[in-house]
Amino acid sequence: MTRDKSRARPAWRALWFFAALAFSGLGAAASPETFSGLGGEDIRAVIARARERVSPAVVFLMPIAERYDAGRREQAQLAGSGVLISPEGEIVTNWHVVNRAVEIRCLLSDGSARRAEIVGADKDTDLALLRLETKPGEVFPHAEIGDSSGLEEGRFVIAMGAPWGLSRSVSLGILSCVNRFLPDQGGGYNLWLQTDASINPGNSGGPLVDTEGRVVGINSLATLVGGNLAFAIPGATVKQVVAALRRDGRVVRAWTGMHLQPLRDFQKNIFYDWNRGVLVAGVQPDSPAGVAGVGVGDLLVSVNGRAVAGANHEDIPPLNQFLAELPIGEEAEFVLAAGGDGPERTVRLVPVEKGRVEGTDFDCRRWNLTVKTINEFATPLLHFFKSGGVYVQAVKYPGNAQSAGLENGDIILELDGVPVRGLEDCREMYETIVNDEVREKKVVFTVLRAGLKHYLALDYAPRYGTD
């Protein structure tokens, strides 16, 4: 995904840590002239047919997004891709392409421009469903989302989209891995398709297509250095999430508060020679699992009578998805053991609905900072110190907050000695203070930083481009 050149591109993460991993099956991008024959057919003809089937459904997206990460609210023009998946004008793209969008402009394959609205979005899987503005009786070209479960390494795939904001692009490669585990990506609910097809910023949300012209993935991540390492969300995940977004506008997931770890972890040099279960690596204290007595180091053996096994990293996302599909509000039976052959015990817990995975923002413009609600999923460390509060999301440079010594990540406890319990408190107090023309233009912040309290006086008499 790209944005205007004057700013950084945080939505595209250069995954530096992959340089230390040994990727299996990685190959150089194929040249059509090098290969002759795919099931007796020239590869160029196969590519042309697949492109003709999907290319009319590819959409160039230009969202106008609201940002708070520079210490003030501002708008930026971004660029990304999408693919039409229904004749009614539904578009699948990435969540990070349209996150915070206040307007989404779409360029279709026939050269016409439309606007689209967000039907629903899911940060955990980085997927979003849009719907074009339509005219009565209008029908759009669309592509089929294929079944990604039968894909094999070494098969040809085609990446389509709008790299660097260029409206049309097709690149050829192979599937390097069909079950790639990416730590801290995809919310822990899905594995990834890895390809060496050339994917660049702006390809985000575009389709990854097989030689039959089916969309087998949605392009989402890529490295900008170190070779062609690109990753797509599998079609099976796309189908599941799209169905939920159509129905509810969001993906409803159960939450137990457990963090799982495989029995074998080469990077951490952890190897348990057990043939069952998965390790519990973390438990949120006030979560259903924490209240039920699930502890760190327990071996989870079964859930509601279904045996679970997590020997390797690739087993964890399917297990997370299984737990997310437990009935919310209904008691579930978890069987735990002290080890591979240890005594078993049964605990019963009631999964709750997983809350928002991102907090809400507010721009304290006269103070030259933005604040955000603390969220247990997006900011777990801050949540450990204070749940339900607000923190300094970003400080404008130069600005009054920066001059006062406020820093990104400070938890706001009080303003002028009055407790700040949440975003509404902060909003109301900010508006009351800055609209008071009689008072001295100073406010005292009580913040929590790395577990320690700090008292900082902010002078907001200077104006740094706030009017």
C-alpha cells in the first residue's frame, strides 16, 4: 500500500526478521519465455487466459484516510488494490488499505471511477469488504475466490494490482510455501501463502491468481529488500471472513484469554517429545481462562471432547481459529495436563466475545498531541498497567506537548488533578479547558511511564499551526 510521498508508509512493514529464517522452496520469478508447456499448453497462453478472466475485476483504490500518528489529525491520500467478487459490486481488499478511510475512490477496469463504502472490516485477518456505488440494474465483472486448500508449492501464480499507485500490473511467480507461519501477523488466526511473484506497495488487496483464473489469495505483505518474499491471505480465510462481514459487518470471535505455543520451537530451542496437546504460554489474569484456573505451562489436551495438538508453529493458527469459534456465553470443557504423561484435570470456562482490537483516537490539537484508548489486544503492556484508560498516541514536533516532556505511550491518569477514566473524560476535559478564556493557558498532566508517575506542566499558549 502506498501513500503520498511526503510521508512514511507504515501500513507496509519491511519484515526484516525474515532474513534470519530458512524459507523452503524459494525460487526466482519465472520468465514466460523460459517455459514451454503446462499440461501440454504454452505457459504464455495459460497466463493470458488467467489474466483475461480476472483482470476485469481488479480495482485500483485511492482511499482518503484520517491519521493521528503525527500528533494531530490529518488526512492522507493512499493507494491500494482490490478485486470485485460479485456482480453487485462487492470488493475484497486489505483492512490496512481502507483503515480510517473517510472516502474511497475506485478506478475500474473500463476506466470509470466510482466511490465505495465499507461493508465491514477485520483487522485480525487484514481483510475488508467494500461495496461500490451502483446504478439500478448494473452488473459488474467479478472473479471467483478459489479453494486454497489444495495448493502445492512450485505451482505458478499471478499477482495483480496497482504497485506504487500504477493502476494495472501483472507479475508471474511460483508458490514458495502454502502454509507459512508469520509471527505477529494475521492476528494469529491464519497461515499465509508465500510467493516470489513481484509484489510491491500498492499491490495490497489485489488478487493472487492461479493458472485457472481463480483468486486463491489476497496480496497483503512483502519485503522491500532481500529478494522477492511476498505473502497473501489464503482464499479459504477470505471466504470465511467475507461471509461474516456480509452477515454482521464484522467477525465475531470468542475469547478465552489463552496464548498457545507449539511443543517444538526451533528458534527458542524448545522441544517436547510429546504426541498430544499444545502448551499454554500465557494467560490474561482477568480472562475466562485466568478466572477458571488455567496456568502458564499447562498442556491443553482437549476442548469439549475434541483432542487438540500443536506440535509445530503451523498448528497454532488453526487452533486459535477453533477456540475463536466456540459458542460465546456457553460453558466449555477444557482438559489440561501437567505434561505429556502427567495427571489430567478438567476446568470449565465460559468464552466471552472478543472486544475491539484497536482503540479510539482523539486529537488534542491545542496541546499538539493525539490520545487513544488503551486496548488489551493492541496495547497489552499499557493494559497491564491500566485498563480502560487513555494514552498519548503521538506528539507533534515541534509542539506544546513535546515542550512539556510528554512522550508517546504515556498513560494519562489525571488532568489538573481530575482523574481521566476513559476517552470521553479526556475529550470533555480538553474541550472545557481550552475553551476557558479566563484561565491561565497551562494544564498539569499526571502520567504513568514505565510504571512510574510523572507530573508535567503543559503550556498551550504558544500556537503551532493549530488555527
